[in-house]
Amino acid sequence: MKKLICHCKKVEIEVNISEPFEKILRCNCSLCKRKGAIMTMVKPEDFKIIKGKDNLKLYQYHTKVANHYFCTECGIYTHHNPRSAPAMTGFNLGCVDEVKVEDLKEVAFFDGLNHPMDQEK
């Protein structure tokens, strides 16, 4: 079990996950490129907001399929439901105090800039 905490500590989330993480990734879509987060994913049943749900703000853009959540106080991205797998929850490994993001190995790259859903006509 890991605990995610935003910068101001108003949002706390429990994630049922253990290391080593199955898949660690970065994305180059217009939003992820700007937030620069390193993420991993869990199933909804392994993700629970335990404090500060009212401090979270939903942000959507473009296709409005993905849900991106940020703390309204400190602005930190905590988690999202990606449009490529909306039933999953991706979360910011930088919000997990015991994870040293600089030590993470094998960070996969997701080409969100050229997302398959943008190619459909």
C-alpha cells in the first residue's frame, strides 16, 4: 500500500500497489509534456481517496474522455483516467514520498501526441 499526498497535504490517496512497479511511464501529449510527471497505473479498486476529495478539480480537454485531477490549493496533478484505458487510474509517482523518481529505471514512453484516437476519422 502506498500513500499519495499533494504538496499542501490537503489531498491524500491510498493506492494498493507494491514495488517494483509493473509499468512506469511518461507521456508527450500536450498536457503531460507540460506537467512532466512520471506515472504508473492501477485498477479502480486499488485506488481510494481518503482525504480532500473536495479539493480535487477535474480537468478535461480535446475529446473529453480522459479525466485529469489536480489539487485546487497547490495545483499538483495527483491522478487521471486516461482515454486509452479510462477504466484504469494513472497516478503521479512524485506524490509518493517514499518513491525517488530520480532512481526509477525503465520509464516507458507513451506517444500521446500521436494518440490512436486522434487518427480515427
